[in-house]
Amino acid sequence: MFDIKGYLKNIARAIDFDDIDRAVLAVLTMLFAASSMAVLVANHPRQKNSDFTNQIATTTATTRTESIISPYTDRSHFDNLPFGSHSHWLQPWRAYLETFPAAKFLQGVGIQLDLNDRENPDLVLQMLATHGIQTARIEIGWNNLSYERETLQNDRLQAILKACKRWGVRPLILLNANQGIPTPTQFFQRTVTANISAGSRQIQLNDTSGLTIGKSGLNNLTDAGWAAEALITAIDGKTVTLSKPLPKAIAAGSSVKMATLKYRPFSQPGSADYRQTIAGWQHYVGTVAQFTANTLGTTQSNDKGFDMEIWNELTFGSKFLSINNYYSPALATYDEESIWRNLVTATADHAIANPRQFAGVKFSDGFANTIPWPAASTQPVRISAISKHPYANRKNFPKDEQRGEKIDALGKPTDFIPTYSAMFPEYYATALQTETLLRDAAPLTNEIYGVWHGRYARQVKGRVIPTDVWITETGFAPDEHGVTEPFRALALKAKTTARYYTFYLNKGVTKLYLYSAASGDLGLGIVQDNFLEYARTHSVYPKNDRAYVSPALQITSRIVRQMKQNLDPNLTKTRQLQLDSISDPHNQIQFRGDGTAAHPHLYNRDVFAFLPYQVNSHRFVVPYYVMTRDVTKNLSPAKFAIQISNLRVQGAAVSVYDPLHDRLVPIEIERRGSNFLNLTLSATDYPYLLIIQEQKK
């Protein structure tokens, strides 16, 4: 005799349902989307001069669906991807599902400020703040300090910071020592008085006065932006000896560019040079902190109103991190990568030693921006986050297949590679490359070569201290993908902007800074070119800014508006919504497999992103979309059937809002259970917002 009760119990366990009645219902809804349910009135306010209308969700006849994903959340998507492996099928972002406070989303919407001296920062900050930006990354490099007294006075930086203060935008200060001007530096020129052949270490100059052995040197010998690349190691009259041979000949009478650095490059830990440069760095950090607090007017506040990131990238401009980059052969034998840890620790130690100066200031380890090795478990307790720069480039498979073990849909090794092209914002949250940033952002502790990674991997005296992930640079440049029409470029950036913010801020990233404000309509720029031109010639914000607002800022503003509606800013403990199942009748795909269970097609339902945020005790905003592999190709809306649980269903109103076109989208409510809803809704390749307004108690 068939044991139906036991069978249903197994189903309940498999799809993580907590009672048999819901398991029965799940089985039925897997086969048919049941007809029923009353009309729910959408709960949006009308907007002036908009086609945004209060539409009504109506009940329609159901249709049979072909395939179902249940459960949607499956940890094996992450667990089957040890470091060194990658997969076209596993989706590590589906290994966990969290409902984040909408207030956290709002605090995380950021941008890189790259304004030149011509643009009025007050107008640009007003534009950004008006349309949802709440935090801005601003570089204040070590070179901004004066050479003699190592003080900081910069009218332009003050104007930018004051504009941030005025418009409620929290600055993230990037601390950096780019090799082009790594420290306080004096620049000058000298004339070569005799022909010098390539490979020579000695050079005759017209004047050697004012040169400092070990700190003065010749600039830009092999790199166009490298101050004092070859340091002077000896001076004998008008002849100087260099720390490395000249890469090219220099003719007599030539003028050479030179510089004197205030501090020697970082050297062997424990050496006198090292201690002096570390002390100089700590002084720089404190000086920038004081300058920022003074400008913001927060010196007496418990929260100074800004945060700090330690270093930018190791991919360029980082020669100053090792003395051996300036010498050939190397000056000292030591672990040159130790500075990645030591500089973070020295900064944290300085903040701990000066608690009032750094009250409320969070620090992020920027050395993690372009490498996977820094981990939560190894961060000093004073460091709040690690940073990432997940710029995605186009990949054409199988040509651009990553090295390492390939994992199939069943979690097993494979040699099969599908054929398709990928260019999309979430690339570094997928498994297409083993260095997925979710190894650090996810609430799943994991190991990379004996070091523990993950949001909760850090423990101090037996207590878990969460470590955030901040994306401090990322973005999409249409002109790098053959887009030459400004209208299309701006439209593409609206799509990618919405995907960047809604996805990553729901998957463990707590701050995301798009690069950048002023990089052009065809490039990475988020502020429209015509407004930047306006900001160069005006001092008053336009009465009607519609013609100046980029589509990227428009869609951001509309998403932010929905997150702010009846916001509870103190909500920290959220109710975790569950996506129990998803199905579709169309079987649309992103790429073709070979038809086997190990190498199936990648269906759109496999990459359906469901990203819940809780606004208050009875309101949820859930961005959702199909995570298409090529963001440059538009996806027509298509229907999906989903079941959402852990809701207070009785009396709840449900609607779907399209933030790109500022309008409601039809939704069909198929079934209302005790704490779940069965919905049929349309999805495309950018976020629609599913808005659930529960009845107040």
C-alpha cells in the first residue's frame, strides 16, 4: 500500500515546508497554477505628469507550467564550488536568501566622485542626492599633504566635502599613495651635462644641490606615472649614482624630470626606513581625518560622518608598496606582500590609539579590491569591511574559459563548455570565475588555502564579528562594447545601475559605489553630460531638472522612492521571505547545454533573481529580474509562476512596479494560503519591484 503521508513528509522536507498541508499544496501548484482569488488594488500614490496609475491585479485562468525549480534556495550551489573550481550552471547567489532592511539598501547607494575643477560640486551633489545617492567615494591621497609641514589645506576638497554635508551624502575617503605622487613630494628638473648610455647607473647633472640620497630620483623611466623611479644612492660633485640602470640613453643637454619624496618607499618590516614611512602614513591618516571632520563640522560628534578605505588597487600605481621596485637588484629580501596586511594593521592601530578622532568611522581593507586573499578572519577588529572592484569584461565561451576544474550542474567535474557570450553586472557573484566575491560577502563560511572567508568568519575571543563587503568601484562603460549612440548608452546604464544596486546590496554587500559621476554618457558616467556642462556655468540648481537627469539616476530615484515609502529606519531584524518555487511555461534559455542532466540548458528560471527588502513591519519591496548573460541584448518580458511564503497574507495588497518606465505591471494572484502567495508575474532583464503591503494589525 502506498504511504501517501510518508511521501508527503519527504516532499515537505525536500522543499523545506514545515507542515504537510503546505506540502500538499506545493505538489498541486507544481502541476497547475490554481484559479482563484480576489482583486487586489495596487497601493502606489499617483505621481504628477506620469503614466503611473493605480492598476488592479485580476484573476485569470491558469495554464500548465512546464518545469519547476523547488527549492529555489539551495546551498549546494555554493558548497560544490571549492576554491579553484568554476561552473556555468551553479549559481552561488542562490545558495542563500536573505531579507535585508530597506534602510540598509538606502545607506549603501553610492558613487565615485571624480569631479574636475570646473564643475560646481554643490550642484552635482544636489543632483546625486536628489536622485538617491547617499554616499560618495572621494580620494584624498597622501600627496595632498604639504611637503614641509605635512598639513592639509585644499579649497577644492573642502568645497566637495561641504557639498556632501549639505546634501546628506556620507563621504568615503580613499587613503592612497599612488606611485605617481606617493607622498608629499617636491618636483623639479635638472639638465644632463654628458651623454649617458642605456644601462648606465651614473649621470652628470648641472646641479646636485637640494638632492636627498635615498629620496630624490629620476621620474618616469619605464612608467609614465612614477615619481623618483630610480633613486639617487650617492652624490659625488655633479655626478649621481642611481638605484637601477637607465633603461634608455640620455643625450647631453636633455632636461630630466626629478622628484624628492618625503618618505622612502615601504621597506623591510622592522627597518628604520619602514618605521619612518609607517609613522608618516599614520600621521597622514590622522591629518585627513581631522581635515574631513573640521570641514563637515563633526569634530565633537560621536559619529564623525565619514568612513575610510585603505588603498585603492594593486593592479596599477602601487610600486611605492615595496622598496625593491626602485632598486635593481633588489635592496632587501623579505615578504614584499606583507605590507598588504601591515598597512591595514598600522591604520587600525592608529584609529584605536585615537578613538575620539575616529569615532563612528568605519575602515575597509582596499587591498582586497582586486585579489581574493584578504579575508574576514584575518582582519584587525577595528576594520569593518573588505573592498572589491568587480568590473566585468566580456567573455566569449569556450574561448575565454577560466583555468581550473569545471563543475557541471550536478556538482561533478566536467570537460563540457557551453558556447555563449557573457557581459553582465553580476559576473563576480556567479561561478564563472572561481574568485566570486560571494566567498567573502555570503553568510557561508568557507576556506581558501587554509584561511577562512565569509561574512561571519572573523571571531575574536569566541565572539563572531561580522565583516562587511563594500564594492568601492564598479560600473559599465557602453563605449567599451561598441555602443556609439548616447541614447542607447544611457539606456543600458539605467539597466546595469538598477541591477548593480538591487542585487549586490541584497547579497551581503553593504555599500556599492558606481564609477563614476563624471565619466561621460558613452563611458562610465552616471551624471549626464549636459548637467555636468550646466554645473560648469551655473551656481543655482535648475527649477526643473528633468532634462538633465540621466536614466541611471531616474531608475535609482524611483527604486529609492519605493524603499523610502513609510520606511522604518530602526528596523534591523527582518522577517525572512522565502521563494518556495518558480516555474515558467516558455522554457527560455541563456545558453544551450547538451541535453543531459549534467549539462542542461541554462534556463531563465535558473537565473531568476529574487531580492527581498523589508521597509517596515508590514511592507516589503522585492526587486526581481532575469539575470541575463548579455546585458547589451534586451529581453522581452515573460511570465513566471512563483510561490512566496512567510507572509501575513490576509488582506495583503500586491503590485508590481516598473521603475524604468514609471508604471505598474499586471500581476495575477493565483492562490492565497495561510502564509504564502502563488503569483504569476512578468519579468525582464532589469528589476521590477514586487511590492507587498500587508494589512496592519
